[in-house]
Amino acid sequence: MSLFTRIKNTIAADFHEVLDKKEQKNPISMLNQYLRDCEKEVDKVRLLVERQNILKDEFVREYHQANQLAGKRKHQAEIASKADESELYEFAEREYQQYEVRAKQLKISLEKVTEDLTSLEQKYEGMKHKLKDMYIKRMELMGRENVARANHRMNQVLESNNGVPSSSRFTEMESYLERLEHQVNSSYHRHTIDARIAQIEKELPNDEKTHSLSS
């Protein structure tokens, strides 16, 4: 199987089917790996297209050179014929025929190379569009992953590990704080009453203290 055929099969595969299978694991990391592989294949095709373009330029140069030399030898053969220089005429005419045949062959090859280059460029552009679509698909998946992660974390905050709504936990905490506040206030109140009674008792006359104790 040729390199381009393998690349074409890789890019033209049903991307959604491949993705559905890989989403069962880690969709983003698997997709990133898949995209890296595709990028490498696209880059290989880019090099092949560039090489084909260089080859076309070489054919163009050879074709123009063969045409130019054919024209030059044809002109020289006409001059040698007019001057009755048979030996020069035969050489120039033979050279002209050779360059003419070469130019025709190069023209056919150039047309084929140009046609192939156009086809490669079109397929290469198609591959780039496909790769771009996959980049967009990755962005969509990243968005979905962000939403899923955010929802998961929010659910962890809103619900306890036992599935009890966190509002119940806040209610329990509020009740605990109210009980604690009541205990503190009661303790403070008792302490204040005891201190006040003790002070009053010190200020009472001794007979009233005695009467108070006897009663």
C-alpha cells in the first residue's frame, strides 16, 4: 500500500466511530494522540506535494530548454542548407530532430506531472479541512469535559458522600451552633447571677445575713 493511500485511509476513516470507541476511556487524551498522528501524516503529504511541485518546475525548465535548443538547431540547419554545408546541415538537422522529440516527451510528462500535482493539492487541502474539523471536534469535547467536571464538583459540594443533601449538614451545623451559643449564654448568665448574689450578700448587715441563713 502506498504512503498516500495509507494516509488517505487514515484521514477518510469514520472519525465519529473511532471517537465513540475511545470516549469510553479518556476522550481528550485519546483524541489528542489521534490528532498528533494525523498531523504527522498530513505533514508527510505536505512534503510530498512540495517535492512534486519541485519536480514540475524541473520538467518546465527541461521542456523550455529542449524547445530552445530545437529552435536553435533548426535555424542553424536552415543556414547550413543555404550555404550548401551538407555536413553542418546534417549535424544541425539531427540535433534538431533529437531536441524536438525530447521536447514532445517532456511536454507529455509535464502535463502528467501537473495533473498529478493538482490532484495531490486538492487531496491535501481536503486532509487539512478534515484535520481542522477534528480540531473543532476536540474543542467541543473539551467543552463537554469542562461541563462534566464542573457538574461533578458542584454535586460533590451540594451532596455528601452518603447522598444526603448538604442543606441538611448546614442545618445540623446551625443547630449545633445554636446549642453551643445557648450553653455559653446560660453559663454566663449563671455566673453573673452567682456573682451578683455574692456581692449583695457581702453588703448585707450581719443580722440580716444570719436571718437569711436561719430562714
